[in-house]
Amino acid sequence: MSQPRSARFELQTAFAVPIGRAEHPGPAPLNRDLRGLFLEREQAGDRYRNPDPTMNIRPGLFESRFDLFDWTDPPIAELRAFCWSALFKTVSDLSGYAPQDMNRLEVRSTAWFHVTRRGGYFGQHNHPMASWSGVYCVDAGDDRSGHPESGALVFAHPFGMATAFTDLGNARLRDPWGVRPLSLTLKPGELVIFPSWLMHQVMPYQGDGERITVAFNAWFRQRAAA
């Protein structure tokens, strides 16, 4: 059906979900040190293993304690600084905060690392008691399986009711209006920041070697007056 020539028409995009992506400027030395540290701590077994996981930890996956960013090891301090720099920029850009506003904020967090081997994965979940979450890739592993989603970080589309009725009028909507999940294959040195409420999962890793990542949850409060 054609529109009259005088009719005004526009498409508006509403309810956008922000996802930040940052790349470390020189990740190789940092990732080498992190890889060595994490594999060493994994070998220590229960000393560094998460003692109370909130989800079922599948074979092929090691999850550390949630106090990673409290460790005093130099590579952890460097990684934390990189993550917080990207996180604060995300919050500042999205909220329109001035520098003096950002200086009044302090961040609290939990952070941990995952070592994933062939067949390991992490089921769909979110992090409801935080405002922002992030995943940093230390080592993408050695995957030659050809599987397009091996080890991928997949975000479920949040508009669950959008598929309640599907026909030819809405089945092929182009991005950003479609309701397909977002699948990201991270490379070493890449950080993804996303709202903590967003459902996500890590698909089964099909490669050789280890896929190593760091994850964090963060929440903010106003810094106490001096």
C-alpha cells in the first residue's frame, strides 16, 4: 500500500541495549603472564577454585574464586586498570557524566577466571545484583573444528515476546530490529562490557588447548566525602 505524497513517515529505534567493546593496545605480554598465572592457580585445585558456584560447572571448565581483582599480582593489577578504564568510559559516555561526576564514583566488583577445554561451556544466565558485567579474553584457544560458534559468547535477545507471533510481516526484520541473538567470538586482548541483566551463555568449546577468559560484575556508589 503506497503512502500519500504528503504523509510524513519515519522509523524509530527504541529500547537499545548498549554493549561496549575495547581492545588492549598491547595484550601479548599481559596475556602471557595471565595465562601462566591462571594455569598455575588451576593446578592448585581447591585452593583457588570457586567453592560455591551459582551454576552447575560442567566438565572441561574451571572457575576460580570471585576475588580475582583483589589479588596483588602485577598482571592482575594491569588487567583491572584496563577493565576499569573501559568501564568508566562506558558509564560516562552513556550517562553524560562530567569528569567531576565520575570522580565521585567508586566501583565495587567480583571477578574470576575461567579455563575451558574441549567440551566445556557455560549455560545461559545473567548477573542480577550488579549494573555492569564484562568478559576479557586472555587466550582464545586453538580451535580448528570449523564450528562457527565454538566458545562464542552469545547474548540472548531481550525482547522475548517479540516472537509470540511470527509471519511474513516480521520474520525477516533487518538489524537492529530483528530478534536474533548476538554471537561474539572474542580474540585475545578484547573486552566486552554489557548490562548485567542481559542473558548470555558461552557455547561449547570444540578446540584444542585452553580457552581462558576473565569475567567481572561491577556496581557503583558515590564516594564518601573526605
